[in-house]
Amino acid sequence: MLVGQQQRLQDDIRGLVERFGRQRSSLIPVLQEIQKTHTTISDFAMQVVADELGLHPAEVYGVTSFYAFLRQESRGRFVFRLCQTISCDLAGKARVARQLENDLGIRFGQTTADGRFSLEWASCLGMCDQGPALLVNDRVYTQVTPEQVHAIIDECKSTFGAHARQVAHS
Amino acid sequence: MSPVNSKKTPFTFDSVEPESGLRVALGMSRADIIGEVSACQLRGRGGAGFPTGTKWNLAAAAKVKEGGHKYVVCNADEGEPGAFKDRVILSDHADMVFEGMTIAARAIGATVGILYLRSEYVYLRPHLERVLERRRQNTLLGVDIGGVAGFTFDIHIHMGAGAYVCGEETALIESLEGHRGEPRNRPPFPVDTGFNGQPTVVNNVETFAWVVCILGRTAQWFKSIGTAKSTGYKLFSVSGDCAEPGVYEFPLGITVGELVEKVGGRGAKAVQVGGASGHCIPASEFGRRIAFEDVSTGGSIIVFGRDRDMLAVARNFMEFFVEESCGQCTPCRAGNAKLLEGVEMLQRGECSMTYLQELLGLCETMQLASKCGLGQSSPNAFVSIVKHFKDEIMGRTLVH
């Protein structure tokens, strides 16, 4: 990691701790914000959070690794989470899964080489009456069919430029 | 591709006048509010069915530890497979949920409220924040609520981070405090030693909304619906093989068969009542009642059509529990993995009856020895599928 990047991450974390308060209950909100901005919670980030909140880094690691929506590995700009639970299973999630792998060119648990897309399974998304359900970042798609997968990916690609510009300006 | 409205029947919530419950509550003593909630015999709508009045009474009587205050927490960590009624309530009736929390705060003397929202529902947050802000502007939250001097209470939203086990109230509190969502030993119970060690009431989204209706319309009205041990209406999230999946309001005590009929699931071979942690009811037992004294549910109903492979269903549930077990206690961590392995053996047609009996013995151990409700209830689906569909699952020759 470049020194400039490290510095920025450190500043961000200090700002977040300031905002949420220097107490243990701020840990998860701080980690969520780091992930939102930096797409990953690196070892370095965990160390800084630990220092700022007065915790052992192992505690921070323990929490980060416990929750499905917190991740140490680098992920894409767009995280695709396909619901794997029973109702979406009955509604045909397997074929949607196959098509997602085909159109993204990756398997579940992987990120595309260009860093744009990650593909993951999710436990019940609470859209059981409208399955198969797919969560792309904060947006939920319902009754997804295999042939719609391509359009969803295209929609992300068309907004990716906007994301990139946002990052460059901040 | 975009979500559609899940509501399939009118809800009682639609016809309740805004703030009618809070208005009544503000004119009552704390003991009277709790008395009313106890009298109607409302039981927790999250699934466990603990009497709400009893919970509030204990929290009201508990002493605050130095320098702190009591908390009211709304459990919006709706993660049970097949459950989505809390999502609909939060979308359409958020005001009622917050109103119910405010009534609870009044009853137990809490000053801080927290809505623990699962991260899968993060898209609801902007809407919920707007509702909270409007309530603050209308003095329904904040200082001197409703003009009652000294009644101070505010609510903030805390996002979950993707863990089914956090629906268990002590795990939820651990998560609020910034820890791994590992359930605590009980006692002490949250009503006495909850968030930050202070007395805390944790109730489900739907429970809070019912409190508003009960105070607005009297306990007598609520008690007149349902059965003697399971009073009132309940929202059901219906999915699976039926013509009209969605959220329905029915009185408790409805039979599984009546429900299947109403949702267009005629011909179903089984219904999973209570989600992955619930029970699989075969068509021969559709006369059973959905109530705390018979088959209970937090609202999840999954219909299985005639051609469904019940072993594949069992496998999906076991994969879910292997993924979602917090790993803290051995019966749950190791037990669910063993059961999944067993289902896979059955699918390959490699499981002897002796080994299957051993697995059922393991299920009993898990039900008895697991630390929290997750492990205690995780074998339910497996046990009921084995019990009712033995002819379908034994001696398989095809690899699925």
C-alpha cells in the first residue's frame, strides 16, 4: 500500500471514530463505513481501528471475520449476492446462478480481474415471495430470470464510470 | 425485476388511527399500560412467543445501574428463511413500529430506543430515517413527548452486518455492543442485564405494531381473536409452491390446511411452518393449528408442491444452519455439519437405518444441549422430514 493511501485510510478511520464515538459499540458501524469507501477491510485498517478504539487487533479481526457483510478480501465495486435459501431455491435460483457465472466469467466467491464485480451467495434476503432474489450492493432485484442477468450487469457497467469519477474527485 | 407489493390481505394496521395507541398510553399509568398488554395475552411475534406484558413488567421493575438508562430495542433482524413480513411492516407501517417502541419506553421508563435493522434491508433505511425525523418534528420523539413533561425518548437505527444468529436477542445485544454475534448465557436476562448491562426490552417489529392496536382498541378486542392460548391476529409470510405468495393476516389458530387453501396451494404435499428452524407438516397433518400450543411460527410459511424432493429441502436447510451457526457451542457447530453430511449420504443412497437412528439421537442432543435457540431448533426440519417422508428418502439409487 502506498504511504499516501495509508495516510488517507488512517485519516478516514479517525474521522469515523470521531463521528460514531470512541466506544466499543462503534466498532461495527466504523467497519461498515470503511468497507463502503475502500471496498475492503485490510489488516492495516483493522490495526488502525484497534488502536483508535483501544482494542486488541484480534478482537477487530474476530468481529470482521464473523459477519457475512464484512470482508477482509478485496471485492469488486458491485457485489452480487444471490439468495441461496429455500424459497429462492424452489423458484429456480440454480439457473440464475449458472447464468451469473457465465456472464460475469467468475465463480461464486470470486471477483473479476478488473475489480468491478464480485459474486457471492447470501442467506435469505427476505424476498421469498418474489424469488429468485438478487442483491447488488444496496439494490434488490426480484423474480430474476437467467436471461435478465445480462441486463443487470450492463446496468452496473453503465454506472461504473460515475462511480470512478466520484472516487477520483473525493 | 423490481420488488412488488407483498400484501395479500388488508392488515388491521391499515385501519388503526395514527398515534391512537400512544395517545391512550400517555393518559395511563405505567402499571396500567403493562396491565393492558398483559391482559390481552400478546405473545412475541418473532417466533419464541414470550408474553410481552411479562417481559415489560420485568424490565419496568429492574433497576438501572449507575449512570445508565433503560433501552427499548426493536429486533428487525428478520433472517428466518421464508420470513419477510417485517420488511413489509417497516415499509408500510414504520410509524406504528416506532409508536409501539415509544409506548414500551413509557411503560418501562426507557430513554433510548434502537432499531436493529438487518443489513440485507439497508435500502429501507432512508425511508425509516425520514419517518423518525418527522416524528421528532411532531414531538412524538425527543423531549416532552406528546406534551408530557419529562417523557424523553429517541430512536436510532443500528445496522446489522449479516448474521442470522443475531435474531436471537442476546446475540443481537452482543452485536449492538460491537462484538461477534454470539449468544449469552441466560440468566441474566436482557430485561435485567441487556445492552450495556442495563435493563433492555427486545421485541419483534410486529409485536410493537400490535401494541399500538391493542392500546388503541382495548385488550378485550385482541383477546376475542385467536385461541385461548394464542390470542390475536398474526402476519404470515407465505412463499413456495402456491398461486398467491405474499403477506397475509390471519387469526392465530388457523389450520395449516385452511391457510394452504387461502394462498392457492391446494395439492401441496407439505408445509414448512416456522422457516428453517420450524417443522415440516405433511398433508396428512394439515388439520393442525398454527398457534403457540400446536405448531408455532414467527410467520414463515413455505409450501411444497407435489413434486418437490423433500431431501433436497432438508439439504437446503442444513446448508443454511452450517453457514449460520455462530460456532460457539459444539452441539450446534459440529451437529449441523454432521446432519448435512447425513443428508448428503441419504442423497447418494448410502445411509443405513442404524446410522439414520444415530443421527436422530444426535438431533436430540442438539435440541437439549445447544446454547441458544438456533442450535436447539436447527434439527427440527431434518427430524420432521425424516419422520414423515422416510419412504421418499431411504434407499435412493439416483444421484441428485
